[in-house]
Amino acid sequence: MSDKTKMTYFETEDILHILLSEEDEAGSVELSPNITVELNENGDMIGVEILKASEFLKNTVLESVQAKIILEKKAA
């Protein structure tokens, strides 16, 4: 597996592709309607494709911030 992760954002399609390895893709698994993991012939993850990437990232960051705020309030 490559030690350099490469990310490519396709703005027109709003797709983020994260390449973990230069190996050939032998299959894929859909984790959710907009997230697909690409696998090599051994079943190892070599890439991730995120559709509607801007929405996914916005929601993920927002959820993380909200969780942090809630934990900080409980600790106070």
C-alpha cells in the first residue's frame, strides 16, 4: 500500500475521491448511499469515494462541533 494518500475533488460533480493505494480496484462496498469503499483483490481498502462531498463534510464537521459543545457543557 502507498504511504501517500491522494485526494481529488471533482467540483462539478461534488465528488471527493481519496486514493490510499495505486493498486488496481477489484471490487467495492457501498457503506451508505453516498460513500463507497474501493477494494483490491485481497479485500483491502485502497480508496474511498464520497458523493455529495460538500454536504457530507459540512454535516460531519457540524456534528463533531455539536458533540464537543455538549461534552464541554456536561464537564462544566
